[in-house]
Amino acid sequence: MNWRHIIDLLHGEMASGIVVNSLVRLILAAIFGGVIGLQRELKHKPAGLRTNMFICFGAALFTVLSRALAETPSDSTRIAAQIIPGIGFIGAGSILHMRGLTTGLTTAATLFVVASIGMAVGGGLYLTATFATGVIVICLFLLGKTEQILNLKLLMNTYEVTGKNADEITAEVNRILESNHSMMKNVQVADTKEHVRVQFELAGKRKEQEKILRALQQSSLLESVTPLGPVEPE
């Protein structure tokens, strides 16, 4: 095989129109995956822009290849079907159980849907892929906020309180949390010249977190109370 033969093969492939059609599908898959990945990147998720873009691109490429390389229609569907367990394996790796909460479920579900969008683009279903991308982006941006507003979502927030000594601070915080049947998690203590700083995490819904924050701020034993924000917003 010489260079002339290779060039002739490339010209023949380009003339068939398969390459142009495939490239258009792969570019669209990268764009759709990138749009969803950008939202995850803005939320500082492990599976961000590049991960979602690559998964969507890869799913589209496997779908295109399954059509181009399969000898029979049944081979085509069998090759494409292997994308699903592969994405399930990646999604399972993004799910963590720590600090009393299971995190990463939204990320895993997003990866699963992004792969399906890539398959839709690879199969030439452009309107379906566009609609699915729009729905996913809207849901990721709006539903998380809606869950918090409607007091449906369990949050893990971090707080920092200061006082004279760690034992006094801990006892006062536990007294306030006792009425809500809550407990401090992942407690860290740091001594300074002026006071003692205690940081801790607290699980609860939005209204419960607001109620506890007000009670902490009203305590005469705590010099200052600072909410540091969510630990792992999904």
C-alpha cells in the first residue's frame, strides 16, 4: 500500500458523503454535550465541560460506527446497545456516600442522558437531540432552585462560629440543634489569639437551616456565626 492508494481511498470516502455527514453529527454532539457540560462546570461538578462533551461525542461516534461497520441491522443495534452499560459504569463512579448524604446522583443521571443525546445525534435525530438538550439544561438550571424554594431538598451546609473556648461553643451549638433533632458533622476547631473558631456541617432542608441559623445568631454565648454555604450542591 503506497501513499497514492491511501489518497485514493480518502477521496473515495469523501466522495461518498459519509464522512461529511459523520463530521456534522460529531460536531453537533460535541456542541450539545458542551452546553450541558458548561452548566455542570459552573456548578463545580467533577463531570464538567470536557467530560460531558467527550461522553456525548463518544456516544455519537459509536452510533455512527455501528451503522457504518455492522454487516447486518442486528449488528448495528447490538454495537450501539453496549454504550448503555459503559455509561452506567462511569455514572456509578460519580456517586458517593459520605457525611450522611448520597451525592452525585444528578451527575450520574446527567451523564446517562448526555450519552443518549449523543446516540440520537449519531443516529441523525437532530430535532430530538436538540429538544432533549434544551430540556436537560432548563432542568439543571431551574429545578435545583425550585426544590430549595419549595423546601424539598436536603442540604448540607457549612457554618463557622466563634467563642471563648471549644467546649462552650460545642455545648451551645448542640443545645440549639437538639430542638431540631440535628447534629454537627465533620467538626473542626482552630484556636486564634482572639477566640476559638469552630466549623461544622449540618444537614437539613432550607427552612430548617434558616431556623437554626437564626437561633445561632441570637445566642449570647457565640461571638459570631457565619454561614459558609453548601458542601455539595447538586
